[in-house]
Amino acid sequence: MRSSDISIEYCINCPSHQVHTRHKAEKYKGYYDSLKSSLESIIPGITVLENQIPSSWKTYPLYDNLGMPNGDQTRLNPRIGAFEVSHEGDVYFTLANFLKKINRIMAKCEFTCF
């Protein structure tokens, strides 16, 4: 494990849960590719892990029951709708929380802005 590792967990295999959601796998993959490219351009030596974590991170509660060992990496089983950026058990960004904040702002705006 290196301190420059960042894990990005994102939703995959979206057609398998289309009954419950309207996710598009290519949208989540696009978010990942864009963020990975940006991080690599501004942080020299960073390693962006796609739906996996270093096995040594498995001890952090955030990653309980999320993955299966695969050598020195642990492959994550991404949650439906997930897009989370984490490092050593700390979540730096989650799409779900971001969308909740946007919805709260819009609800407030509905009552105060119009």
C-alpha cells in the first residue's frame, strides 16, 4: 500500500438492476475516467484504483463486506448507484450525499427564490 493510492468505487453492471434504477454504466465509467485523469494530472505519482482497494485497507470499517481478496488488491463489489472516492477508510466524496445536498438547496430555493 502506498499513501498515494485513491480508490474510486462506482456502479457497474447497471442493466442488471434497471428494474429499480435508471443508471447507465457508461455514465459512471465516464465519471471515473474523468476524475482519474484529473487526479493524475494534478497529483504526481498518484495511483487511482478502479473498484478495488489495497488489501491492507480491508481493516477499515468502511470496506467491511465490500470485496474479495485478489492478490495484493481487494476487488470491490460496487453498490448500486455508488460513486465514492476514498483513501484508507476516509470517504472524500460520495455522489449520493452530493445529490442530497443539491436537492436540499433546490427545495429551499423553491420557497425563497421564487
